[in-house]
Amino acid sequence: MNNGAAFQYEIVEHIATLSESNGTTKELNRIRYNGAPAKLDLRSWKQEGEERRMLKGLTLTDAEAEALKEALNSL
């Protein structure tokens, strides 16, 4: 859990690591932000020593994730 003053997150479930390159991973996780219900989160993470830093990503509600799943299945 990140204990920053204004922003907190907790990785509730690690689902998959999609890629790794130069200390950066692209991961699909279920994350709770600021105590709100967990959402699916697809983003890059940078390992810097003992710390992991959150990079750019995309957060989806369950309904958005289901719509994305249907779109990908139609490819």
C-alpha cells in the first residue's frame, strides 16, 4: 500500500504480467484507489531499487472491462 498524503492505492489482486523490459513491467491488476472499490488496472510499473513506481495506465470498471473483452473477442 502506498501511504502518500493525498493518494493511496492497494494492489488487491495481481492478475497477469503482460511484458517486461529494462526494469519495467506491464501488468493487469485489481487495484483499490483511496479506499474505493477495486477496479481493473492495466499499467506499466518501474522497479527502482526496492520501490516500484506507477507509470501511465488505464483503469476500468467491471462494465468497461466486460465491454473491452467483448470487443477483443470479436477480432
